[in-house]
Amino acid sequence: MKPAYNPYLSIVIPSYNRADFLDRSLAVHVPMAQRHNVQIFISNNASTDNTQDVVDKWKSTYGLINCLNNNTTVSPDENFEKALKAPDTQYVWLLGDTSQIPEHGIESILNLESREQTYDAIIVNLIKKNQTPSTDYDNPDLLLTELGGIMSCMSCLIYSKTLITSADFSRYIGSYFMQTGVILERAAQADSLIRWEQGISIQSLESKGLLKKSWAHTPKIFEIGVEKWVNFIFSLSPRYQLNSKLLACKSFGKVSGAFSVKGLLSLRARGLLSYSVCRQFKHALKLSIDYPWGIVILISLIPQFFLNATLKMYLLIFRRHSIEHDH
């Protein structure tokens, strides 16, 4: 017989072929969840590795772990939707299997219950990147311009069951940002209220031997982080002002750091940025930066070997300086 679960909050973790990260995630989050009887739902997207073995191991440790198994692999968006719809609690936290909730995070969200205020969604911080004080948002343009970039991170998003039940998930299937879109769609309605919790900050799940593999470290950074993000922003409700959308186009790059001058130099050094990439994503990339386009072209033409050699020299000098300083 399962123990009684907390009716206020559940955590859902979509996962596909990352049993090592899932195992580490549950090692970190099960003790937090246990303290408050918070359910954890794992949506296994027909993984072909030992994901199911990891789930079974942790289910024997914590009786409030539930596993949703897809018969076939579906798109990430569809897996997110299935995971979000599974719990019946008042709020559902969508957690990536490579992200970590801070030690006080669950307790802080549960403490919001004492406010007796119902929110459509709760947004939390990402690696302390946003210093906007905690507040309630009922202005969609302000929400989009101040928190749009943070909201691109799935693990920063907590949904009310009411929003999940009423959301049109199909509208954003294939956008790569469905999880963000359904909240912004609700925020555009007159009676919405979104909570921002600045002090709860998602961290990267780090562990020796675990190597993250995501589209952000591949050529897809431009397809998804530039083209898909810009297209997604302009697909939002016409209630959002054009200027708000233009500012939000730049927000993904600012939060991730990927399209800053330093970020583009790194992408060029890794061979991910080239002149042909600039031409392919020119229009969306122009909307994603706040400095002259010519700088992007210039970076794309710098010889890759020169950047790598410069980086190695910088690291060598930095290490030497650190050793001299220590002594």
C-alpha cells in the first residue's frame, strides 16, 4: 500500500536513454521528496538502455515513485505533455533529468500554500541568473520581457493542474518550447496570475563521470536556440506587443550566454559557427543579438585553429598566474 501523498505538489521527470543521469537525479531528489511525501513521476520515452532498472531500484526505496512507459518513442513535446497530465496534485514541477532542485526548493514551493493564492504557474530561477525580486505577474508583456529567457528552461516551470487541464498543448507541438508556450498562452488571458520565485534557483546536475549531451552542444544550437526560439516567440498570442516579442527574441541568448560575443567565439572555436551558418540563420540571428551584425560575420571568419591556440595560451597563462599567486 502506497503512503499518502502530498496533494499540493508533484514532480515529473521525462527521460529517454539517460539512465545514468536519471539515477543521479533520483539520488538527489528522492530524499527531498520523502520529507514532504511528494510524488515523483518518471515518463520513460521507450528508452533502450537500463532506465527501467533504475526506476525499479528507486521504486523499492520510495513508494511514491510512479513510472509511465511509452510503448514507442514519441517527440519530447509529447512526452512532456504525458508527464504533466499524470499527477492530480494542485501543482506539477516539470524537471529535466540533468537539472537539480536546490535543497530548500520543494519546501519553499510548499510554503506558498499558506498564501491561499492560486497561481496558474510558478517560475523559479536558473543558476541565479535573474535578479528580479520575487513577485506576482498579471501583465503578460512584463512577464515575457523579464522572464521569457528563464522560461525557456523546462526545469524552471511549475504548472497548476487547472492550466494543464485547459492548455492547448497541440498548438505548440514541434516548437521545442511547448512547455513555455502553454504558460505564456495562459498568461495572455485577462484573469491570469503567474508567480516568480527568484530565490529558488535550478542548478545543473553534476556528478563525476556524467557527461551532458544536449542540442545546446551541437549545431542544433542555431536551429533551436535561434530559429525555433524566434519563430516560437512570434507565434505567441497577438495580445503580446511587438516590442515585447522583439526583446524576448534576445532573451534566450542572454540567459544561455550562447549568442554573446564570448559565446559566439566559443561556438566558432568548437566549429559550430561558420559563415554558411551565419547566412542560413541570418534573419533570426539578427533578432537574437543586441550588437552589430558585422561582429557575428567577423567571428565566423576567424580561423578555428587560431581561436583554439589563443584559448590554450590563455589557459596556460592563467594557470601560471594562479600558481604564482598561491605561492
